[in-house]
Amino acid sequence: MKAVLIISERDNVATALERLDPGRRIEVETMTLIAIEPIAAGHKIALRPIAAGDAVFKYGSPIGLAIIDIPAGAHVHTHNVASSRGRGDLKVAAPHSGPHPRPAEPPDTLQTSRPE
Amino acid sequence: MNDRRPGFYGYRRPDGRVGTRNHVLVVPTVICSSLVAERVAAAAAPYGAALPHLAGCGQLGPDMHLTHETLAAYCGHPNVGAVVVLALGCEQVVAQTLADAARREGKPVEVIAIQSEGGTVRTTAKGTAVAQAFGHALAAQAREWCDVSELVLSLKCGGSDYTSGLASNPALGRVTDRLVDLGGSAVLGEIAEIMGAEHLLAARATRPDTATQLIRIITRVEAEARALGLDIRGTQPSPGNIRGGLTTIEEKSLGATHKGGERAGLEDVVAYAAPIRRKGLTVMDTPGLDVESVTGMVGGGAQVVVFTTGLGTPTGNPIAPVIKITGNARTGRQMADNLDMDVSGVMSESETLDSAAQRLFDEVLAVASGKETAAERLGHREFAIHRRNPTI
């Protein structure tokens, strides 16, 4: 079993498939990655430095923005990544991290009645 | 019958639809008749299935409509062979409307009201006699061979962790693609958990209108969450999801949306518990809460639910079998009682995704033909109608 899994070549994080201790060297594809802090199985490790404000990619799609600079080998989770989707606590909606424009459509009007 | 096409043994109904179960549905019109309905259903075991709920009165406009439509949808559902409507007498939900929904599909139905029957004891006795008689009649019905294209599969995930997006959801996605290739139907709900992955589904819409509708309901749900003025991270991802390694709703959604396959066209977007009208993949407007979501998708006509889980959950449904599958080996051991299939071999590379998908496809057909699920064995039959507004 691999120690980490990269799902898409666009991704800048990988998923740890086992617990990674600090200093653990992992050969992934063509590079050597060194975990700089403990990372639990199922959690994410940065494959390269991600600057504050840059999108974090997993499954080849953005999953949120780095809120601080994240070094390669760091644990990537809620302490350094945030999403702006559905966030009523944010006074002004932060820039949308998705690759598609936010649609300006009226509220939905799905027909709820069953046909007779 | 074509021997080379997959299929299952189901109950063919007068309206042409096919059931995977044959229940006597005991449906309370209102919370006030829910307990009596549960007792009547229990007395009519193994056929009886009650739909205890908290609604049916004190509701206005859209909520009242949703309660009515959801209960009516269950009365007409192909997994139901006969219906007992258990009314109180003064409530808003109209018992005859529910009875009509069953009659339209050719099902035997009787309405019993607590106020006119003269109290709990008499109503329980009469309801039991009627439900047992319906059960005896259903026992004489035989299953017949049905093509796999008759199947409407509900796709659900809950208690997700990092294995959900890597093993169980992609395995289910392959089942979805194969089912749709064979002419069947699948339904995906939980709009909040499509947030962040909508671009992938919208790109698969077979008509521009369908993509627009999908984006509209996602925009609406996101606006509703924003309007609360709260941080959605209180619930999305859930605390358990976060412990399991999921960081944001986008990450959860991208993993969750794998259930819908990779190539199945998005054919339709429908309202909560509204009929699933088209073959192929449908998105239903349901909340993320597991029981409300499964309740809606079964109401839409799904006869089997596949529920993937990372952390393990017990959720069942009163009338549809719910198949539980996990990609987490620890959950597979820890929650074995609640699980039907372990695909953790995909994580440890001892099984391919194709092999896991083949096993799951076979399990879906076996369950459709009557194989009991863990949720059925344990008596899990959770039911909850989605509500939007306060009780008045």
C-alpha cells in the first residue's frame, strides 16, 4: 500500500493512507516528500508550497483557499485552508474558489406537485 | 426475457412499476395518529410498515404541501402492496387524498380515523385486523423476473471520511454508470453536498435547462445557508467529517459526487419526494440530513438505496432496503452489524475498484430480489419529512 495517494495531476495535496510522522520521507511519483509534522491517516499533506490566497486542489478541483502560507510536507486541514461557500458568518462573500462563475439566477421554481 | 441482461425478482404493480418489497403501509396522517400506526404495523409483521412522523398539522403553504406530497408518494410507491391510512379526524392532511394516491396505483386501501372509531383501543384493533388481512393477501403474490432497467437506485453517503471519496463512492459510481448504461435510473440528493462539485455534474447535463436548474437550487441552498448569518462549517463538513480528514464542503462534495458515476448523463432535477421521471441520473432537491434525504429519494420512487459510509451509520427506511457499504477497514470491523459490504480492499490495494463495483452491483440485484439488508435485519426504518418553516 502506498503511504500517500495523489488523485489528480492538478492536485497540490495528497491523502495520507497511513499516519505520517515528522521527518518521514515519502517517494511520490518523481519527487521525495518529507512530512514536517504529524499527519493522521486520511488527512492531507502539501505536495509543494501553497501561498496564502492560493487554491488548494484535490480530485483535480479547488477545495478552498490557503489562509496562511503552507510549506511542502505540512498538514493541510481546517487550520490553514478555508472555503467561502455558504458562509453566512463572512460579512462580504470572499472570492469564490470554484472554477465556474457564480450564477446570477433567480431562486429555483421546481414544480413540487405530482402529475395527475 | 433476455437471459443475458441482468435483472431481479420484483413485484410488478398495476401501474407497470416494480417493487422490491411488498409492504402493508400504515400511514398516519398526523403526528397524533403516529403511535397507533406504529402499533398496527407491528401487529401486522412482517408485512406492516409504519411511517411515524412529526407533521400533518400546524403547517402552512409549502410545508403542508410537502408533507402531503411525501405521504402520498409513499402510498403510491411500488414497494407498497396495500395501504392503511390512520387518521385522527381534525387534522390538515386529508386522509382521502392519501387513499386516492394508493387507489390510483391499484392498491387496496382503507381509511380508519381515531375520532370516528372511538379511541386508541378500538382503532388499534380495527387497524390490526385490516392490516393483517392485507398482509395475508400480499403473501399470495409472487415475485417475477424484472429487467434491471426497472430499477431506480437512490445514491446516498453519510458519516463520510477520506475513504468515502476514494473507495465506496467511486465503487458506487461505477454501479451508477453501469445501471444507467443498461437503461436504469439513479437519484442523487443532498444539494449542500454537491456544492463545490456542481461544475462536474452540470457539464454532464443532457439539456441546458437541466444544468441551469441544478445551479439554481445550489445557489438557493447556499443563499439559505448564508441568510442564517452562521458559519456553515458548524455542520458542513460535520465534526466527524473533519476528524476523518475532510477540510471543506467542496472536498466533501467532490468525494460525494463520485456516487453519481463519471459518465451517466444528468437527465433531470426534481423537487423533494417528487417523481423520478426519467431514466438516467436525476438530482433531487433534498437537504443533507441523512434520514430526510433518504425519505425524499424513496418518495421519488427509488426501490433500493445504496448508502456509503466512512464512519458507519445505522439509517434505514420503512419501505426501501438500504445497503450499507464502507471503504474503512476499521469501520468494517467496528460497525459490522450495520454493514452489508466492506470495500476497504480498495484502500489497501487488495481489491480493484472494478471488482468492488461488480460485487456491489450483484448485491443491489440480490437485495432487489428480497435479500435482507443489515438495516432491515436490525429494524432500522427511519423516516423524516423535510421541513422548511416553523410549526404554527
